[in-house]
Amino acid sequence: MATTRPVDASRRSGRARSAIHRAALDLTTEVGFTNVTVEAIAARAGVGKQTIYRWWSSKGAVVFDALLAANENAAGTLDLPDTGDVVADLRGVLRTMVAELAEPANDRLQRAVTAEIQHDRALAGEVVERLLRPQVDAIVARLRRAQEVGQLPPAADPAIVAELLIGPVFHRWLLRTGPLDPAFADSVVDHTVGTPGLGSADSAAV
Amino acid sequence: MATTRPVDASRRSGRARSAIHRAALDLTTEVGFTNVTVEAIAARAGVGKQTIYRWWSSKGAVVFDALLAANENAAGTLDLPDTGDVVADLRGVLRTMVAELAEPANDRLQRAVTAEIQHDRALAGEVVERLLRPQVDAIVARLRRAQEVGQLPPAADPAIVAELLIGPVFHRWLLRTGPLDPAFADSVVDHTVGTPGLGSADSAAV
Amino acid sequence: MATTRPVDASRRSGRARSAIHRAALDLTTEVGFTNVTVEAIAARAGVGKQTIYRWWSSKGAVVFDALLAANENAAGTLDLPDTGDVVADLRGVLRTMVAELAEPANDRLQRAVTAEIQHDRALAGEVVERLLRPQVDAIVARLRRAQEVGQLPPAADPAIVAELLIGPVFHRWLLRTGPLDPAFADSVVDHTVGTPGLGSADSAAV
Amino acid sequence: MATTRPVDASRRSGRARSAIHRAALDLTTEVGFTNVTVEAIAARAGVGKQTIYRWWSSKGAVVFDALLAANENAAGTLDLPDTGDVVADLRGVLRTMVAELAEPANDRLQRAVTAEIQHDRALAGEVVERLLRPQVDAIVARLRRAQEVGQLPPAADPAIVAELLIGPVFHRWLLRTGPLDPAFADSVVDHTVGTPGLGSADSAAV
DNA sequence: GGCTAAGCGAGACGGTACGTCTTGTCTTTAG
DNA sequence: CTAAAGACAAGACGTACCGTCTCGCTTAGCC
């Protein structure tokens, strides 16, 4: 060509970065995190291994960075719906959570993440802060509004209640202790914020 | 064990078996599951690698079998104390759970197990059935007794309530979303079976 | 056999012995000596490994014992034909030798033997004495008769001449330095005992 | 080298290559070819196993490549002395050959080579062409000069005569059919090119 | 004709080496 | 001058055999 374009190094490096992100995510869902190799990511991304090692410290770091980047882009709003009925709203939230975890690609990816952060505290912190925390905060906010309108006793700690909701779903999903379906989601919500008098036989007797 | 290949087990060397178990557990707590190698286990146990591969299919299988065997031996009774006060009893159970997870060696081992079973469904099933299930069942039994004496509303599903108790603890431990201390254990119990009227603002208002 | 350990041979199972012999020979021609394993011989013969190790000291010992036993059975007489024409007779001998070495199964087996005896002096001795020596002796005997009837100069050492005949054929076969065909066999005989005056230009000039 | 896999050799590390060559040769003479292992070569050379497997296909290939390289360096001239007396000259050649084969380190190495090339045709070809052929060619050249000056009958084929000289020495050495000493070397030369009339009793009678 | 010592088939055992794979660093080469 | 391509040292992988060692079970031969 007559006019050769000047090589823009910053743009090129961005190309490599996103190619690596894409390759990392694709490979993880295709063969599972354990079977992903740095070499495979480099090959798939059309990139030298050194280009990966220059910016990331390990396979884990690459894949999570990719995951976080993807999530951040797709983030959108995390405001929970507020129909005025906190039980109905939370049922919706937990049903969504259950549905997402049931989706195979998601399930695989989340399990890989959960497994991996068990031996990398730094990654763990980042994943929790950037993927999980926003979700929890949204629930806490919704619970606070419920408290304001008297749908939740003032004594209840919204932060604890949020964990009471998320914890069992997470537990059942991760350990497969039972079927993870909408019915379970509803049960958790009902036992936590829905059933009057669950807290004590006395109140039920009232 | 279920995780072993069904060869002729009658000729199996008990000496080798227990040496491998011990080596596997020791190494896992010493260097962490990820850094354990089959070769190291074999060397430490004074055993040929083939003797490991003859009876187990992977590093994971060895370590879990070791863990399960150790737990089975130490099992003893799983009956929860029944002081008549279900809230107090459950506080005790969760405080114990929290304390155990706080113990470094235990923490490491449990995290390794949890991470590993994410990519081995067979192991996952076994771990859940043999390590977790008994614990859950004991809590369910205790809850049922509470129901019989009117400390828990008849409408509550003891199985769900048990997960409401365990789930949040597990979640906070695994993801380190917050401090895992006795206070948190108490909070979970209180919000789940202790606080009258948590279930609804109405009942609290009564 | 000399290569076996002197246990109590009276109880020895003939069935096992011959099954091992057969398996050893078959496997050697099938996959080559290097790829034969004691375990494979045992399996093929339907025999425990210990039964082999009880009577032989190594894979080599088994295969050679098998080979020697087979040869001894098939031995018959080694008398060379004596048509009165020593050149014609030796051409026949060498042509036969060449033809046998050209036969693939034989070629493989002989090469395996030759390779193996390079690192087992005891086996080497036995192979030479029991497989090679009779052949050489037969040639020497024929040469002596030729000498008696004046077809070979009295000064020639029949033992040396025999090696002059066998050596080149063996050399060309083992190292594949050239085509091993009847023409070569004839050439060797002719240059050694056939061509008048090969020995010196003077005699040729006579 | 012909025994290597045709990867991109331009990037190859000369340091690794020669360290491997040296280690291979040293180990072979120290413990014998059979007891040499690729792992030991790698360890001794301070090299990863993969670096060996990247460029050679087997232990044999490494050792021979090392041997060939060493021989090529040390090659020098292969011109045989020409004193005018072909018998004396050839006696010298064969005595040298005998002496070299009698030297223990050499004996071990040559036997190992000879054994090994029995199950690797490619290696066999290379060894013959690069180690043996030059030697044979030198003898053939000397014989041709002898023919020109009438010390060898024109009818004799120098190539065959060369094999008549080398073959028996090789045969006796490899199979240990008898003492390999200078006397034998002389005998072979005398019976082949030295003794007038060995070819026929008639010429002797003249 | 029963006892007993052996040989037997089987195969687990502690080992060694195999040839492959991946890691993270270092080096070459082409654009 | 940079970055792809990929060689390198290291070391674990899971497999194949080694030669030794029990196991029960024939089976031979001496009492």
C-alpha cells in the first residue's frame, strides 16, 4: 500500500489484552479452569506467552481479570425492584440467582472462580468486592427499605438477613446438598423474612 | 472406599494404605493441597507411585479418602446436646463450627476439599454424604425435637432451617465476606430461630 | 540349562516350561527382543512371573534358553555335503547361510541374540558354543577334507579360512554394509578358496 | 544431524547440545550403554529432559550423535600408510584395529553401538556411513594401489577383499570366537592377500 | 491315602525410568 | 525496537516393567 499507517503501540496492546480476555474466558468454559493453560490462552489469542506473563502473574489472574472485565461491562444497574412487597421482591432475586447458577456455562465458571480463590487471598478479595459485594449491597438496601415501611422488624440486621438469604443458596449450589430450584429459593425467603412467627413458637401461638 | 477402583482389595496392604493416608494429610496441611504431588505422597509414605494409582484415581481421591477415613475414625457421636433451650444449643453448634473453621490447619484442609470437589462430582457426593450430611442431620433432629416441644413453629421445615443456619456460616467462611466469630454465629441463630417476630414486622408489633 | 538356577528341578512343571519357551520365542519374533517383557511372557504363557524368575535369571536367559532348546530339537546333522568340489560345496553353505539370514523372522531373532550377548558374557559363550561352533566345525571339517585331496594348500589354516568365509557374511549382514545375496556368497568363496592366485600377483602371473 | 527431528534448528542452544553430548559419552563409558538413562544424561548435562526429547528421538540417538560428533572432530586423515608392501601395510591396519577393539572403553562403546543399531535402521545407516565406511574406503584405496603395482591380481575385487579382511576381525571380536590378537590379524592378512597359492592347491603346487 | 512341602497362577508391592506436559524465564528473529 | 514464536531448566504427570514378596491352590512323593 502506498500509505503505511503508523503503528500505534497502545492500540495494539489493547488488542492483545482483549484477545487474551476472550481466549481466557472461552477456554475456561470450554475445557474447565483446571485444564486451561497459559500456553493455550496465548495460542488462542495469537499472542506470545511473554505478553501474558508481562501483565499477569498467573493463569488465575488472567482468567479473573477477564471475568471481572466482562462483568463490569455487563454490570448495568444492580437496583433491585421494589414492588412494595419485600417477600415477592426477594423471591424474585433468589429465583434469578438460582436460575443463573443453573445455567451450565455460568455454573462452570462460578465454580472455577470459587475453587480458585481458595488459594489466592488477593484474588478472593477482588472477586468478592467486585462481583459479590454489589449484589449483597443491593439486597441490604432493599431490606432497609422494607424495614422503613415496617415489613421487617427494626431489630433485624439487614446485613445478617442478606447473608441468611444468600448463604443457603450458595451452600446448596456449591455443595449440591439438594435440588437448587425456584421452590428452594422461595422456601429460603419465606423462612427468613416471610413466615410470621418462624422466629418463635410463642409468636406463632399469638 | 467408593473413590477407589474395584480391584481385588483382599490382597491390599494395610501398611501401605495407612502410610499413604497419613502422608497425604500431613502434606496437605504442610504445603497446601495444590502443592501436594502424588510423587511426594508416595515418597513420604515410602511407597511406589503405582501403589497409589492402583487404588486411587487422582491426588484428590487420595487426600479425601484420607480425610474421610480420619473423620470416620474420629467420628464418635453426632448427637447434639439438648439442654431444652434450642437457641442456646444451636448457638453452641454454630460457635463450634466457627471455631473449627478458624483453626488454621482445618481451614486449609476444608478449603482444599471445597475447591477440589468443584471439579469432581463423585468426590463431591462422597464428601457431602460422609462429612457434611451427618452434621446437618443432627441439626435437623435437634430442630425436630424443638418443634415437638413448641420451640419452633410446626410450619417451619427443619431441613430448610438447618440450611439457613449452616449456609450463612459456610458462605462467610468460604468467601470471607466478613468476620467469622462467635458473635456472627449467635446472630445467625438469633435471626433464624431466636428472635421472635423476625419473620414479620406485624408479629414484632404485637 | 546352564542359564538356570539349580533349584529342585524334579517338581518342575513341564507344561509351564514349554509354554514359557513358546511364548518367549513368539513374542521375540512378534515385537522384537527389546520390546519383550517378562510380564508379557508370563501372561502369554499363562504363568506367574515368579515361575519365570524361579528358573531363569533374566529376560535374556529365558529367550536364549528357548532359542537353544528349539535349535537343539531341530539340530539334526551338521555334516556338510561333500561333492568333491570344495568351492561348489562352500558356495552352497554360504548361500544357505545368506538365505537363512534373509528370512525376516530369522533375521530379527539373530539380530536380537547378537545384540543381547553384547552385555552378557555368559550367554555369549553359550550361544557361540551351542549355535555357532557346530556350524564352524562342520566347515573346518570340510576344509580339512579339501586339504587332504589337495584342493587347499597345506599351509592354509582351516580354522582361519572358515572365519574368512563366515566373517564377511556376518559382517555384511549385521552392519548392512551392502547387499547380502548369493552373488556375495559366491564372491566370498571365490576370493577365499576359489580364485587361483588371488593370494599373490606372482602366482597369477604364472 | 540426520537422527534429529527436523524442528527449527536455528534457535537451538549450542551450550545444551554439547553438554548433552559430553554427558552422553561420559555416562556410556562409565556405566555402559544399557544403564544410561535419558534422565541421567539430562541431569549430568544440567538440562531439562524435554531439551533432549526435543532434538533426539531416543537414548540411542543421543549417544550416537555424540559419538559421531566426537569422531568427526577427531577424524583427521584416514589415509593408510603406503610403504609399497601391501601385506605389511594391511597387517598394520588390522593390528591397529585389533588393538583399538582391545581397549576396554572402546570395546564397551563399540559393542553398545553394534547392539543398539540392531533395532534402529536409521541409526545403523548413519553409523556405518560415518564411522565404518571411511575406514573401509581407505582399505579399498590401498588395495587398488596394490593392484596397480601388481601386488594383487587384477581379477580381485578390492571391495570384497576389504570385507574379507575386516569381516573376520569383526566377527571374532563381536562373538569372541577366539583370541583377538596381532597374530590373528596377521593370519587374516596372510590368508587373504599374503599367501601365494592359498586360492588353489594347484598354484601352490606350481 | 494322607501329609506336607514344593511349585504354581495371580498379582500387590517398592522402585526406576519412561516420554509428555506445563510452568515461568530467556533468546532469537522477523517485521 | 518490539512482540511473536518458541527453546530452555525444572519437575510432576500417569504408565510400564522391574524383581521381590505374599497369597491360596494344586500336586507330587514320602511315609
